[in-house]
Amino acid sequence: MFDEITGMLRAVLDDQGLDEVEMVRDTRFHDDLDLESIDLVTLGGQLAARYGERVNFAEFLAGLELEEIIYLTIGQLVDYVVGCLRQTGEC
């Protein structure tokens, strides 16, 4: 799951030269990857295309405070996606 999510992030941020950025569970969307709100929308679209209604990224973000969104990590997103898929018996 981690590899799928980091692959999506690399695709979203392809033009920002992320080849040199090491992505680990603690990599932060804002501080480490410089994701902007439009990037989050694009990532949400990729998640929806891959997982359909089982993973609702917009709903996930809506449940977070602004500070939590700023400090969001790849690991937190991976955990969220895995949790959604477990609920549907697909993980």
C-alpha cells in the first residue's frame, strides 16, 4: 500500500523533482513535499480512480483540523486507506 500511495504522490508532483526526495512513513505532505491544496485535490482524484467510493479522501481531510492537515504524513494516509479497505474486506 505504501508503494501505491508514494507512486501516486510522485505522479502528482512529477514536475517538482521528487526523484531525490526519500519518501518514508513520516514524510510530511506540506513540509517535505510542498503539497498545495490543488495537489491534494489531484491526489484525491487518483485515490478515487484507484479505490472508488471505498476511500473518500475529501471526507478524511474534512475530519482533520488545519494543523493536522499541515502535518499530515504519508503513513497517516496509508493507514487511512488500509483502514477503509479493511472495512470493505479488501485488505
